[in-house]
Amino acid sequence: MKFKIHFLLLAACILAASPLVRGAAPQQKDYLTALEADKIRDAETVNQRIRLFLSFADDRLKKFQYELEHPSTNRHGDMLNSLLNAYVGCVDDAADLIQLGIEKQENIRQGIDLMSSRTKEFLVVLEKLSTDGADLELYKDNLDDAIEGTRDAMNDAEKAKKKVAPPPVRRKN
């Protein structure tokens, strides 16, 4: 009798805990749309993922500039700040992929070169916004974070260029 009670109690505990033990599904980044998250998941190489994240960052920066030129009547500051946060998230994820590619010793030279060139372009736009952007007081803190994150990503890409060996040169005999 005691055995049955213990067994039923154990079975109830296991059933109650099963949702907690279930494997975690990949979490979608809150700044990516479902379509963008699918594109990232479907990308076969790290270089493709880096390219996608940088294109999403560029998209967020263009939307930010558009929003500055055409302010909405409600929640304008929230929109600007969320676009800057999404931009930084994309750039950070691209930088993280570079580090991951280096650790896995993958050929990510294209991604590193793209990160280096695109972050320089992004930095020019962000610094221009910090000097003469409209409604600067609404998003100044997030803009400073975006500039710092972009500089960090650019520096990481420059360091990664040195870590990743150049492709072998074929010599003709």
C-alpha cells in the first residue's frame, strides 16, 4: 500500500515538473520580425548570418532616420529609442557571430570585411545624428549606446582580421 502511494506521488511530481524540464526552444530576438528570424535560422553559413544581421541593422538605421524626418504624432520617442535598440542588437549579434566563427575556426573573412566596412558607414551616420539630429534629447542615451556599440563592433572586426589567417595563395609553377 505504501509503495502505491509513493509511486503515485512520484508520478504526479514527474508530470507536474515535465513542462519545466522540457527543452528550451530557440528564443526569437525581440527586435527581429518573424520573417527576419526565419531568414537567420535558414542561413547556412556564419557569413550569411552576419550579412543578414548587418542588413537588418541598416534597415533599422534607415527607419530611424525616416522617423526623425517624419515624426509620428504618438509615441515618437518610444519609436526612436526602440529602433536604436534594435539597431544595436543587430550589430551586437553580428559581432557575436564573428567571435563564434573564430572560435569554431570557420572561414568568416567575408563577414569580417563586411562588418568592418558597414560599421564605418554606420558610425558616420550616428555621429552626424549626435551633432545635429532633431529631437536629440528624446534618444540621446540610446544614441550614445549605439555609437559605443558600433565602435566596439568595428574594433572587434579589426582585431578579428588579424586573428583570421588570409586564404592560401596558389602559386603557379
